[in-house]
Amino acid sequence: MAYSPEIREAAKRLYLRRHTPDEIRDELALPNNRVVYYWADKYGWRDLLREEEVDEAIARRIVMLSDIQDKSGNQIKELDMLIEKHVKLKKQRLISEGHSFGSGSSSGSGSKSGNKGSGTKSTNGGERSGNDDKPRKGRKRKNDVSHLDAEDFGSWYASLFEYQKTMHENLHQRIRNILKSRQIGATYYFAGEAFEQAVLTGDPQIFLSASRSQAEVFRSYIIAIAQEFFEIELTGNPIVLHTKHGDAELRFLSTNSKTAQSYHGHVYVDEYFWIGKFDVLNKLASAMATHKNWRKTYFSTPSTKAHPAYSFWTGDHWRQGKPDREEVEFPTFNSMRDRGRLCPDKQWRFVVTIEDALAGGCGLFDIDELRDEYNGDDFANLFMCVFVDDADSVFKFSDLEKCMVDAARWQDHKPNTLRPFGNREVWLGYDPSRTRDNATLVVVAPGEKKGEKFRVFEKHYWRGLNFAHHVSEIQKVYSRYRVTYIGVDTTGIGAGVFDSISTLFPREATAIHYSVGSKTRLVLKMIDVIEGGRIEWDASHKDIAMSCLAIRRTTTDTGGAITFKASRDNATGHADVFFAIAHAVINEPLNYEHKRSSSWTMQH
């Protein structure tokens, strides 16, 4: 049987992502797995498949789970388990390298004195510490770290990569501003740093993230680090540490938290280029760290030049309105990659690209694989710290950031229940895969009450061309919601998906046939919805905003009509989630102020 080059290419990509031949057979609906083995031999796929280390696979999975908002109970458990395993592997690697636990210093020099005794091994401070005159009687105090000092953190410090040590060496900087690649262990480092500084100083530590779920990832890492490196079991939220300098609080907040401004301490602002209303956020962070001894640490992957924080990074915000500062030069991008630079505005800036991370000892990824997986623009943005220029985009980032909210405030949506949205209706939008990109399904809730916005509850990505698998997954989503509409792009394997969906759900399934006119209608509808501020999605779903920014205005091949384009043929499925949302939202008429003449409801 002859197979198309598209099928073979899809099989290759699945193979290089470590899918088994059986999984590839099922994904692509192949008659057997022998053809996969044959292709692997004939085209040398095995030679391209390098051995993946366990910690690399774990790190990659942690990144994926961290990006999921509204995690299920099993996903939360898996994330906690993986974080615990990730930290444990770091400790095991140190042991294999001959590092002796209980010795060394946080600066990598010096040695631990021999009179500490067994206090350093106490799980929660119940044993006698080196600073106590007599053992503690009665009930053990939770979160007791009063027996720890700087030398006890030598093992954790030894687990750091060189660029993480560079960040640590600049703890004395009042403002640290770090532009970083994805997947380089920033969360692990800052969690450990905050724990260390809380123990050694008694100072409160505050984490600000776009969403509550992302903030909780820091908490999970702190708990894992304390358990693995110090055999201390931490509890509580916030975590209150009993140190020799007094009680130190570690708080994990979303930017939507109404009580955030009432706390003070050292502040860590996570992914600040993806948080809306940066001016408000910056004032909040500054208010938390007004004490001259409090640090502010900003770290993020870049988004676009249109983001309000871009001028904060470049120094233009500092120059604004000050003629004497206009000619002041800041360090170059490349110089900031070289161990960072203290800039004229008193901010210490540091750039860590994925190449810098590799040079600094991080082996949790393969750059060549990432270059193959992502197109040039996406790779530059996500891994080389290059800002996206959205000047040619149909959408303005300022409009998109208004759509990014903390999903925790959606009190009527309970994602971990059997019926997350009760009996209220939702619409589904499906965009098919095209051999290299993702098939995407989104769950969108239309507004029922006046002023209520569209809300993107869920998004699902599936690779491969097995439309039967996609249909099965759509059925699972359908069973959890009261679905009244399913918009399906019938291009490619979308035709197979629609044939099945229209049989299963004839009243809900709607075919979307692409043409210049229909595509224009979809984009115009999304422009209306986004610019009108009538849609929301969780701020942690950065791919939605980037997908919207990929839409460009162009002309048809004949030059006779205006249309829109996006890079829909790369491995990330660029703009697929945009079109999936558009397929759902288009169920609302362009003239939405007039209700549809007919409607119906279906009870499950």
C-alpha cells in the first residue's frame, strides 16, 4: 500500500517525539506497526532519535502541566509528583558527582562546622538544634527551620546552573529584571532562593503570578526543595516559617488578588510580560517593596513590543519626560547576556537565552529538536528572548491583554466536577490538523446575561491525522457540557471529523467551508469581539494571545480582494487556537444585538 508523503512526515514527527510504533499506528490509522519500523530503518529515523534523560522528560512535562489552567485533580497530583521527582533527581545527581550533603556553603566555598549536631536532620524541628540549650518538649512546631543556616544550603546551591548562580550572586541588587528563555529552570531557582532568604533573614517573600495556579507551582517547588534537601515537611498556604530571626511568610498570589497590596516583603513578579495593566502591577509591586531593604525581582519570557512593560525593560520608561536622560545609553542585549549589567536606572538586567542556558550547564533540552519543532519566529520569541513586533498584526496587544484574566474568578465554572458548567450552554470550535500542526478544540461559553462576555473554558491540542481519535475526544468533552453548537472546519481531516460529528450530533454540528469570504467573516467577528472587550480567557494561556497576533492582513493571489493569513503550517499550530475560537464564536450573528430568530435547547 502506498502512503502519502504527508502521512510519512506525520509519522516521522511522532516518532521523533518518542511515540511508540503502536501509538503512531493508532494515531495515523495505519494497518499495522511494521510500516513504522520500516520507515525508521529506511530513512534513518533512529539515528535522529537521541536518548532522552529522565530529568529532561520530567522537566518537559512540568512545563506542559504548568501551562494548563483549570487543572484536574489528577493533573495537580501529577504535577506535584513530578516536581518532587525533579528535585530528587537534582539531589541524586549531586550525590553521583561526589557532593557531600551537610557540607559546603551557599557561596560554594567554605565548609560546614562540625558542631551542628543532628539538628540539621530534624524533619520539623523536633530534635535539638545547634542553637538550643535543651531539647524542645511537647508538640513539635510545624515549619520549624530555626536550626538551618547558610552552610546548610550548600547542597542546594551546588544543584544550580551557572546562570542561576549569577542571579544568586546579585541578590544585593534592589531591582533585578530578567529576560529568559522557556524551560531553563527559573521556577525551581526562584522558589529555592525565596526559601533560602526567608530562612536566613526571616524576611517575608511574595510571589505574584498572572494566575493562582501558576503561583501554586512555586509553592510546590518550595515544599519539594525543603523535603528533599533538608528533610523538612512544610505545610500551610501561606507557608509560615519559624526561623531563628522570627516568623517568615511565603505568600503565593495572583495579580487579581484584592488583598495583595496589604502585604510587604521581597517581591517576585512571574511572567510580567504576560500580565495586563502593567502600570498597575508595577505600582502594586513597588508598594509591597517600599522598604529600602526589600528586593523586587521581575522575570519573564518576552511577549510583544506593544506590551506596556516593554518600555520598562528598555529603559524608555525611566527616560520619559527627562530630557537629560534621553541620550543615556543602556547596555546592549548581548552584554546583558554576559552575567548581567547594572543599568543607569539602577536595575540589574540579565538575559538568559536557551543557548546561554546550555552553555551554563543546563541539559534539559535539545536545541536542534526545538528549532525543528518551532518555526523561526516562535523559536526566537520563546527561546532566544526576541520580542514580537506586532505592528503588522490585525490585533493590538493592548486589546488582547484586556481579555486575559484569572480564571479563578469564574465562580460558576468548576472544572474538576462532572458537569463543570451545570446546565448552561457552551459552544465548541474545532480546527483540524494539517500533518505538522495541532488539531485544536475549544470550549467557549457565550454570554447569557447583559454584559456577560464569551469565556474560553478549555482548549485541547491533538497531533496526528487520526480523525476517529479526535471524534472520540470531542465526545468526551460533549458528555461534560450542554453543547448546543459545534463549529467544524471541514478542511483536510476536518471532513472526516465532521462526517462523524454530524452523525452523532446532527443538531449541533455545523460545517465551516473555507473561502476568502468565510475566512474574512471569521476574522472580522473576532476583531469585533476582541476590540469590543467581549471575550475572556485565562492569563496563563499565552498561546491564545500569540495566536491572535499571528493574524495578518493581506490580499488574494490575484490582488483583487483583502483577506487574512497566518502561519498555519509550523509545528506549533500557530494561529490554530485563534481559528478554533473563531469557529465557536461565529455562532453569534455579526449583528449580535439582534437575537437569533430561532433557538433550541437540549437536555442531557
